[in-house]
Amino acid sequence: MHFSIPETETRAGDGGAAYVAYNIHVNGVLHCRVRYSQLLGLHEQLRKEYGANVVPAFPPKKIFTLTPAEVEQRREQLEKYMQAVRQDPTLGGSETFNSFLRKAQQETQQIPTEEVVLEVLLSNGQKVKVTILTSDQTEDVLEAVASKLDLPDDLVGYFSLFLVRETKDGAFSFVRKLQEFELPYVSVTSLHNPEFRIILRKSYWDSSYDDDVMEHRVGLNLLYAQTVSDIEHGWILVNKEQHRQLKSLQEKVSKKEFIRLAQTLKYYGYLKFDPCVTDFPEKGCHVVVSAGNNELNFQVRLPNEQIKEGSFKVTRMRCWRVTSSVPMSNGPSGSSPGKSEVKLELAFEYLMSKDRLQWVTITSPQAIMLSICLQSMVDELMVKKSGGSIRKMFRRRVNGALRRSDSQQAVKSPPLLSKLTSVSLRGISHSSSANDVGANDFHGNYAFEGIGDEDL
């Protein structure tokens, strides 16, 4: 997730006096609006819980009124502070940090805590209506949906809620996986656009975990519905004979056999992204990217209209980063993700051959979602390498708070993230090469360091 504070506002307080408010954006979309004093309160609470040596330095108080230049300097310092906290595996995953952002989101959007009905879609278009509180966090809503569907507790972690945009042909463009620091009802309603929906979908990559899900009737039905949908929308490639076999299994309602056959097909379990642009093999190529099977698959249209296909294995990606160009003014608070004025790029450094590393850049409004996919593939691979179980990766409640299991803490351990760089996400200049971006202008994810060495 990318936190930025691209702008500040001068607002009138209750007593009529003016104060500075900082607009915190997540992925270029307004998440909440906070004052310096509120962020200072968060900082002090984090120091109290985790110690001064763990929490990043916080911009100091000023006795006198800040000049415009000092306001801008503080904005930059606060932006770096929020990014540093979020990137720290302990602080960024803490209930203190996440509850602060949830409360601020609710207050900014001025949505009171009350009981509401939230509609969550399944892959087959079925609508699941759950009664929740507007202040319910992502895990609460996921559990409410699972309960409504009678999905067993030990299978809930295999699924996640995603914010999607419904396209004209009935397919879905994935915006992001809903996070622990947000309130799903507030996130979707604050966009003020009925095209944005919340959908339930499996959140793992290794198809061997399908066996766990298919053990239970509801899990089987959810997986079957998702597989049928992916085939119908062309995400999974099917030839005529395979289509005939699948249709026959559908008519017999042989769901397990249907899934078993689908597992053998190309792009099974992949997430397909909207057409975008890449600089590989040359600048300005149009590409359709799919994520799955521990790789990013490229279907590139070359300038001569020739189509070429290739895959980039995550075990050969030394690192990746997302850069986001956020304008000074992002329009109304309900502005939608993916608007043209917010430019997102995912760049990864790839081992093309034994001694040759090369940066590959994808320019897409879905760059954040692509990064999330890469990170979750890493998480699964790390757990496998440590001999852990995917079941243990999932978050469970301890005394009412969400805690990561030991194996997932290992995945997010500090050594893996030690090279993360603080970022400024505002005003990044256009660059044709990922190498042209300055060291302080990108978010580096080196979580893959330490695995995949045998592939090199």
C-alpha cells in the first residue's frame, strides 16, 4: 500500500481559528484527513507500545506559526514518517496504527457508526447481503460473509475481499485487496460510483491448496463459481475439445472433476489485468499482464502488430517497486482510483541471464494490485520454504485484536524488508527507465532476497 500526503488544506476549526489538515492518500485516493496533533498522538502511542528505538523520528513541534515553506517541509516529513511506519512489519501491522487509520477514514468521510446492509458479490454474480456496522473492519466483514455462506472458520483465510470495478461486459477490473486499515463499507461508498463493488475471491496462488477448499461443500461451490467465471471471461484458455469436456461436466454437475480439468488448462488460477503499457521488449508496447503460478505473464503487442508471449518468474525478480505520480490537487474527496492524473508504475529488476539484470516497467492504474500479487506469491513461497502451512499464514483473533501467526511473522521479518526506502509519491517526473528514478522517489520491495537462489 502506498501512503502519501500530496496536499494540505487550511480549514476552520470549531472556534473559528484556522488549522492545517493533511490529506492522506492510499494509492492516490483520499483515505482520510488528519491534523498534526492527531499524528503526533499516534506517534506517542506507538513509542509507548514499541519503544523509541523502533519508531521512526517524528517531525518536531514548532512554537511559532509555520511559514508556507515550513508547512511544505512538514508535509514531506509526515509523508515519509507514515510510509516508514507502514513499511515496518511490526508497526505497520499493529492494531494501534490500523485502528487509527480506520477511525480517521470514518471521521473524514463523515459516516456515523450504524447498522447497514452491505452487498458482496461472488464470482458468479450472486449477491450476498450481510448486516454489518459501518465501522466494521475488513476481517469483520469477511467473517460476516463467510458466516452467511456457512463457510467453515478454517477455510475463511483462503478467501479475501477485493475492491473491483465492474466493466461494461460484466467482468471485473481489480483495484486492490481490501486491507486491515480500512472499513470496507466506507471505502466503497466514499467512491460515490456504483461501478465499484466488493467481491469475494480466493486469495492463494498454489492450486494444490484447492484440495483443502474442496473438502467442504461451500468451499467447493465458491471455487467452482470462480473457475466457471474465469473461463467465461477468457481468463483461462480453453480449446474446443476442452470446452466440450467442461460443458459435459457442467451438465453432470461434476464440480470437482470440472475443477480438476480446469487445473490442467493454461492460466488456471491467474488474475488477468486490464491492457496497459510496458517498456519490454521496447518502450511503448501494449501488453496484457496476468499474475499466477509464481510469475507475471506478458502478452505483448509489438509496434508491427505481432503478438509475443513470455513470462517473468518471481524467483528471478531481485526486487520491485511502485512509483506513483500524485498531483498537487486531487479533486474532490470522492475521486476514483485509476483516474488519468494519477500515474502508477510497477518496475521489477529481472535476472535475464546469469550475469544480466534488467529493469522492466509496467505503466498501469493496477500497479498496486500487481505489487500485492507479487508479495502474496512471495509469502506463499517463503512459508513453503520454511516448512510451514498456508493455514498458519492466516490471521486469527487474539483478545479481540488481529495477530499474524508465527509463520507469517517470519515472512514479514525485518531482515527481508531492511532495504525498504522511504518514498515521496508526489511529483515524480516521467521516466522512460526505472533506473532514472531517484533513490528517494521509489518504494523498493526486497522481500524476495534470500529465496530463489538456486534459480540463479
